[in-house]
Amino acid sequence: MLKGEYIFKVRSYECGADGFASLPSICNYLQEAASLNAEELGFSKSNFDAQGGNVSWVLTRLAIKMKRYPAWEEPITVVTFPRGGRKIVAWRDFEIKSSDGETIGLATSEWMLIDLATRKIVSIPES
């Protein structure tokens, strides 16, 4: 299955003075979920390393729309899946849910692969 669901609990140091998760913390949850899902699907950096590749994913664009921010100690679930790709760009979408299943945020991202030695963009493998 392409979708991955990952549970995070908002920690105190991820909150602002208002007691709600900060935007950078939301971004960290999304990046961690994307990394875990890519690993499960076989196209993470460690998968590329195992195949002898010297490439890594680079986030090039991220758009987030929050209905509300989660509060301190609130568990949230990040659902993520790859939406597709084209030659040098891949897209990944996210849904952020509260513990009762309410969608509290949506996000979409754009990724590219770079060669770590040359720092140049490389084509995304068909597989």
C-alpha cells in the first residue's frame, strides 16, 4: 500500500507560548512521515545507498494549510503518500488528523533527487 500513517505526540518544546505546535514542528512531522513512508516503499536514501547510488531526496516546495494547530500532548496522525512524478520531480501529499479522525491540516510537497557528489539534479528512476 502506498499510504503510510504515522502517529506523533506534540511535545512541549515543539509549542509556542500559546501551547500549540509551531509551524516548524508541523514541517518536521511531515518530513519524518515522508522519510518513513519512502523507506517502507523502497525509495529512501538508505534504499538508494544499498543499490550503490549516491543520491538523496531534496525538498523543493512545501505548501501547508492548517484548519487548526494541535495542542501540547495531543496525538496526531500524519497520513502521507506519493502522488506521482515526472522526470525530475516527485510529489507527495499529506493529511494531518486529530485523534478523533478530524482533518486538521493538509499539505503537498515537491521533491527532487540530487547527486551528492556533484550536487546536480538527477532524473527520477522509472521504478
